[in-house]
Amino acid sequence: MPFINSKVNVKISKDQETQIKSKLGQAITAIPGKSESWLMVGFEDEYKLYFRGDNTQPTAFVEVSVYGSENPSAFTALTGKICGIYQEVLGISPDHVYVKYDAVKNWGWNGSNF
């Protein structure tokens, strides 16, 4: 049950959105037991983000929520993949990407909780 939400201060075209969505679908497998078949992805483009007091550089804040327990080594691997995706598709330098992880114990779907 992963959910990846992206807030970026640049415009995302439909083609870029599709590319990122597909690449995140592949990258999520860095977390054991997770796959694109359960992945939900959200985008908030042209979001007002300031990093180091500046908003003129392409910047991203990516939130990753997963059902289950924390897996620091898998999260580290996924961070590398996420930074690579946003650099490749949107030109956002990895040193302008924050990735936040939440391991969630209670997750609802289809009228009930897991």
C-alpha cells in the first residue's frame, strides 16, 4: 500500500507525469513486498517551495507512505532512485530533493483496514 506524493516548484507536463509515475512504479520494488500494482501516486506541481531561502531553483519534496514497518536500508535505496528520477525527468538536482518516509500501521482500503 505505498503512496508517493510529490510537491515540486516546476510545471509537470502530462508526458513527464507519466514518465515519473512509471519510474516510481519500478522504483517502489526497492521496498520488499511493494509493487506498482498497489502504488498510488500524486503530483502537486508549481508548488511554492523555498530551499535555503531561495525559490528560484527546481526543488522537490517527496512523501512516501508505506503500510508496514520501517526498513531503513530499503528507504535509502528508494531515496537514491527517487532522486535519480526527478533529476532525469524534471532536471531537479538531488541536493534539492527531500524525501520523507512514513511507515503506517493502520491503512484502510475498500471499506476496511488491513
